[in-house]
Amino acid sequence: MKNDRSLIWVALLGIAVGALLVLTLNRIGEGRRYKASYQDWRKLNLILQQVQDNYVDTVDVKKVTDAAVVAALGQLDPHSVYLPPVELESSEEELAGNFEGIGIQFNVPNDTAIVLEVIPGGPSEKAGLLQGDRLLKVDDKVIAGVKFPQDSMVRRMKGPAGTKVTVTVKRQKEVIPFEITRGKIPIHCVDAAFMIDDTTGYVRLSKFSRNTYKECVEAAVKLLGEGMTSLVFDLRDNTGGYFDQALSLANLFLQKDDEIVYLQGLHRDRNEYKANGKGILKDVALTVLINENSASSSEILAGAIQDNDRGLIVGRRSYGKGLVQEPIYFTDGSAVRITVSRFYTPSGRCIQKPYSDDYQYDIYKRYRDGEMFDSDSIHVDSTAVFKTVHGRTVYGGGGIIPDIFVPVDTTRATSYWIACNKKATQMRFASEMFDRYRSTLSQIDSFPALEAFLDRIDIPGSFRTFAATVDGIKPAAGEWEQTVPYLLPQLRALVGRYSRLGENAFYRLYLPVDDVIKVALSSSPDEILTWK
């Protein structure tokens, strides 16, 4: 009993001492009050200084500062961001139009990287790498058969121009090391440019980089020379890039004094941009393709075309990024991109979607709400109504709504096709076919020759055998017949990519199962002039 009383007194004493300690600290704090002003960021600076002067352990100033910056910018909008040096370098390199490396394009269908393209005139071509080579090692690091991350492969092969790297490849049965001197490699933003038929051209643009206008003009001149009078311009999955490139590109299509866009912000006066009427494509019939991943500069271009009734917009509602960021660089190699303006389409629309806690999951919400399958499920802000040049009604408040909606088609996804996709069977089959027909396929440089070659080889039968023997995937009764109309164009496109036609072959051969392009080709851009 006595011991129990002693424990009670000890516990009470501990509480008293704890209370005394807190009280003492509170009294000390009362003697040091600081004026906390929000107007000049003084409170934030005071807190960080107090941490520096009083924290119990050594403070990692860089880590705390970066965390504070990220947290502060996170309270503004989803696109005002802090970029540490590595992220900034990667981001700017992607849009700069070139990078320093060895000059190959590859994919990884089965835990081994396969060279899809050796960039003409680049370091790898000069060293002797060939399309179809399997990448085994970079210097002494094994990258094949060990589930090596693809981004890590890229980092190991990239490096300053003039430095050397040894890449070991497997070519058929032979293992060959190549010492490659890195150099400057162009990054193309025009993925494909070709004639669909005698009068219709197709251009797919992946980003708005420093070279976008130049590449698009080169593609346009080529297609005009081949008889193009109408153009399908594909901006699907194009997440944007440089603002000035969007302006230059819109100028290609618009008449003199047609409005392109205007910018305005609290600290930025209204700035309007108009076409000069000198664009080489201003008289070509135009259809623009967009989807839920078309953002920023893509939306500037699509909005200018739609509001001027210059062409037909086909696809699904675009992303909804109507903000313009300005970079601020620091001497440690980092930067912040701060939103300084909103952009408005010629009719006055701001197409920025509302900020929300689940902003980054907006695309999933669109699927959940049925918008990707039914145009009636598209959220339309009925309070943000605007008129195009010819009086058609368009809406603001969340992306560019296409003139013609094309839903996602999930009806063709059989269990057999899904099983093959999960194991990337199609991609590995394509590399197998390249190995089998390398000498012929690698020499083909025209669409008629490629089509004739693909017709001669038994792609359906070869694939069905490959899928069954290599991956153990067999179709159920009637499933092959249901799958093959959708699967065969995909297989032909993947095999055709190994020809000299590259990505042009892939996108052209994939056309038969691209519903958006089929709708675009069956619709006349002139129709919009009669719409209200």
C-alpha cells in the first residue's frame, strides 16, 4: 500500500514538473512577441528565422525551404509549381527541341529494350547501331532481363555532348559493344505527316516545342506539294508547351486580323494577338482532333479555330487549362513557374476548369460520370455562354467542347485482346516479325510497298501461333473472329513501324480502327458555317 502511495506521489510530481516546464516556456515566449504582418510575407520569414535560431537539432535549410515553397505554391493553383534542378532540366529539355545523348528511339516489350529508330546523322548511326538491336548493357551496367526501369536507361545513355558511353547490343546471335560519342539530338514534335488520300493530309503534333512552327511548316509544304486541299490536324494527347508556338501555328490557318487569343491577369494588362493573314494554310479545309489530354497551347489553337469558325473540332472535351505560367530561375538551377495570366479565346472564353482537391483526378471523374461515352454527360457551364464569329454557341468553364463528339469505344475489348495487351504480346510479336523479315522490312520506304509486303506475310496466323506458344493465350470460341478486325490493323501498324517509314507507317496503318479520324473524314469542315 505504501509503495502504491509513493507511485502516486511520483506521478503527481511528474505532472507538476511538466506543467511547470510548459508554464516557464510560455512565460519566456511572452517576452518575445513579433509583429506578424501578412502584407510583406513577414510572418513566413519570421517563422523560418525562428526555426533557424531555436530549433533543437541542425536544420536542413534546403529541405525546409523547398518544402515551404512547394506548400506555398500549392495554395495558389494547380499549375504554379517549384521545379528542383533535375526536374527543371528534364522539363526544359523536352520542350527545347533537342537534347544531348546517343540518338536512338527504343521500346521495352519484354524486359529488353529494342531499338526502333536510329536517328539519321546521330551518334548511334555513326557508331553502327541498327534498328532491331537489343540493348544489353550501358557501360558496365546490365539493363536487359533485370526489369531495369526505362527512365533509368534513358538517363544512363544521355549525357553531355562529347562524352563517351559504351552500349552493348545483341544483333541476332552476336553480342557487339559500341563506343558512342554523345552529341546533340533533335527532338521532333511532328510525330507523323502524310497523305491519307489524294487530297487529305494528316499531321500529328505531340508537343509545342521550340521547333513546332518550323516542323509544321516543313510538313505543310511537303503535303501541299503532294496535292493537299484539306488537313486533319491531330492534337490528341498534346499537353501543350510554348505559348509563342501556339500563336505562330494558329497564324498559319487564320485570315488577316482574325483574333487568336488574349491574355490578362491582375499584374498583366490585356494583351491581344491577331493573325497577319500570311499563313500558308489559311485556305486549306481544316479539321482539328482533340481529347481529354489536349491542354494549354493545344486549347489555344483549338479555341482560335473554333471561335473563328475556321474549322471543325472533333473528339472529346479537352483538358481545361486556361492559365499561362512565367518561369523565374534561380542560381542553384531550380525555378518556379508562376501563373501570371489567364488566356481567353476570341469569343471571350476562359476554358480553365475549376480548381478542386481532386483536380489531378478529373479525367477519372469524366469516366465515372459517363462523359467519355455520352456527350449528354459533358458538364456544360450554362452561365458561361459565348458566340463564335458566325453566331454559334460555345461554352467556357472547362476545356474546349468539340463540335462533333466521338465516344471511347469499349465494345471491341474482348478477353483475348485484353490478355494480349497485359503481356504486350502485340509489341513482342512485331519485334519477332522484324527479326524474321529484317532484310526486306528495313528497306521498305513507300506505303504501297509496305502494304504489299504486309499482305504477303500471314500476320493473323503468325500472331495467333505466337500468342499461344509464347504467352499461352488462346481465344475462346468465336472470340478470334470478334477480335481480329480491331487487332489486325494494330499488328500491321506495329510491324510497319520497323520499316523506313517509321511513325508515319504506324499512324497510317492504324487509321482503320481510329474512330475519331473516321468521323473526321466523314464530316465536312464547311458544315459549321450553317450551325447555330
